[in-house]
Amino acid sequence: MKNVKKIVVAMLLFVAVTSFVNAQSKVAHINVSELLQQMPEMIAAQAELKQLQETYRADIQGAMTEFQNKATLYQNESTAKSREENEKRALELQEIQKNIEGVEQEAMKDMQNKQAQLFAPISDRAKAAIEKVAAAQGFDYVIDASQGGGLIVARGKDLLPEVKVELGF
């Protein structure tokens, strides 16, 4: 029974100390997604990615049009060709289609790599600015207020305006 009382007292002290420490902490929030979307570097990076995507799309669309034209031609000529010739043409079309799929996959991979390459320094710069503003204003915690960021109540100070000033926009 004495051990139970000691454990209960220890737990109460732990809860009291934890509550006191938490009461002393300053908490702020910022919508990181909104910040990133408003950064001029992010806008430029997104424009560059869109241009790259359009280039890939045009290349792939051209290859698809060429494939469809060839398939139509082969189908129209199939009655005048031998069985062996038609089988060779079918294999050729399968190979072309396989190549197009490979180009599509390579384009997707390249787009993902380019996005990571462009976005990483922007994210790092935003994080550094958030940390600097939070430290200057004495905040112990900064919670991401983005959708799905886990924030339920946003009554703390919003650092978005100060971080935008720190970043120069």
C-alpha cells in the first residue's frame, strides 16, 4: 500500500511539473504550404517544371500520333500482306508501344528528380527563416498549420507575415 501511495504521489508530481513546463512554453503556428506557394522561388520552380512537363507531353504525344498512324496504315494494308508480314508488323507495333511506355516512365522519373532538385533548397530556406523568426520572438514550438498538419486549434501567433518579411517578399 505504501508503494502504491508513493507511485501515485510521484505521478502527480510528474504531471504537475509537466503542466508547469508546458505552461511556460510559447507556441506559434504557420501554414508552411501557404508560405511555400507564395515564395517567388517556388513560383519560378513550378513554372520551370510545367515547361518541362509540356516538353515531355509534346514528345510523347508526337510519338503516340506516329504510332497510331502506323497502326492504322498497317491495319489498312493487312489484307494485302502475308501472314508473316502482318505478324512482323504487329511485333513492330508492340515494340514501339513498349518504347513509348519506357519514355513515359523515364519522363516521370526525370520530373520527380527535377522537382526534388528544385524544391529542396526552397524548403530549406523557408525552414531556416521560420527557425530564425521563431527564435527572435522566443517561440519554443512552431506548429505547421497546413491542412493535415495535425493542428486542431490555431490561437497562437501566426508567423507567416514575419517569415515572408524575413524572406524579402
